Amino acid sequence: MNAKTADKVATGVIYTIAASVALVLVAMLAFILVRGLPHLSWHFLTAPARSFEAGGGIGVQLFNSFYLLILAMLISFPIALGAAIYLNEYAKPSLFITIVRTAIEVMSSLPSVVVGLFGFLIFVVKFHLGFSILSGAIALTIFNLPILTRSIETSLSQIPNLQREAGAALGLSRFETVLHIILPASVPSIVTGVVISAGRVFGEAAALIYTAGQSAPSLDFTDWNPFNMASPLSPFRPAETLAVHIWKINSEGIMPDLSAVSAGASAVLIIVVLLFNFSARRLGTLLYKKLTNS
């Protein structure tokens, strides 16, 4: 076999493998959406769940998922951004930095159920936060922080050193260079990483089973006092998310319309995650144009 033929065969094998992976993904998404989309309705998306009766919805679980996501990102993003800026722009090779990078690598590979059990022992039991949104948000922060830090650091490292040198030539300090030159230039990739990690957090279940809990108390959406347990904004109430709800109803099997609710909730979860992924690049581009006035 000559080199040209071998190249064609290798290219064909690579295309076949890539097409097979894409086909499996499309088939899985199609299966979930085809089964779930017929069950979606406004009532299903807004009504509370029912345990022993048919006709329930996922309204509370859907709200809990977004609320937990927002709290987790509000906690994890500033920490990840600061850590990434320090590691990429200020840190010099040393034993301490090696230990920090190793810790980030180890934490990013932890199974989510381990993070959940850690959160249960520390936040739920030791700190007496109980099964609550706050416990779940902190657990999701631990789960998401190393991945988000690596993503932002990679985005910053892709900016050419020529731009840093240009900032220094203009008399800017290192912090001013990072703030006014490096960060705006890396906004598209940072936002892409943040939105994709948000989609990953949105679909998390194992870490929340042991921290946010498996119950969804009735909420009074007219009460916006975060210190009232019936308020949807209360961070101290237990909060069953959409992913946990899917796992719970399939494991208990006490819901009469289990198949319909499970299929519909799975379709909503997939649609939201797909929206996160598809909107990531578009949002990053728009922010980049706004920040650079181009």
C-alpha cells in the first residue's frame, strides 16, 4: 500500500469514527425529544409536581434548577476569574503553584457523588445548613470551580504576549493591562466556557441529592422575602431540581404518569442544555464587539 492509499484509508477511518459518534449523539437526542416533546405544555412547565396523582408538572423543580444555577455561578465565577488571572498573569513557577495546579486537576476529576457526600458531611451536618439551596450551591461551586478556573485560564493564555507588551509600552500597570486589554480580548472564550459549564451544572444530580435534598415544598410566588421558607428566593429551603426529580420519580415509581413526566422533564433538561451550548458562542461574540467597540 503506497502512501497516498494509506492516507485515504486513514482519512476514511477517521471520518467514519467521527460520523459514528455524531450519529449516536443525534440518535440519543432524537429519542429523548421524540418521547418528551408531546408531553410538554404550559401547564406541565408551570404546575407543581404530584406524587400519587396524575397531571403534575415540573414548575417548582424548573425554578429550583435555575435558582441554584444562578447562586452557584455567582459564587464560583468571581473566585474562578481571580484564580485564573493570578495563575496566568502573576504566578511564577514554584512549589506552591505546582501544588495549586495539581489540586485543581484532582478536584476537576472528582466524581460528583463524592462532592455531594462531602457537602452533606460538611455543610448539611457540620455547619447545620440542612438540606437547602445554599448547601447545594456551595457543593456545585466545589464541583464547578476547578473546571471553570481551567477554562478561564486557557482563555487568558490564548491572548498573545504582544498585547501585554503593548500595554506596558503605553505605561499601563499589569493590572490595568489585564483589566483593559487582556480581559476584553478573552471575553468570547471566557463566556463560552462559563455558559457551557453552566449547562453542565444545570444537569447535575448526584451532588444535589445529598445537599439540596429531594423534596420540593410548595412555594408562594407572591412572597419575595428570602427569609421566609415559603418564599421562592429563600436559600435555606430544600430544593429538588429537575435532574434530581427525574432520578427520584424513576427510582420511587409511585407516580401514575411516571413515563410521561419523566420523558417530558428529560426533554426540557436536554433543550435547556442545548440552548446553553448554542448560545455560548453567540453571546461571547456580542460581548466582544461591545467591549472593543468593533
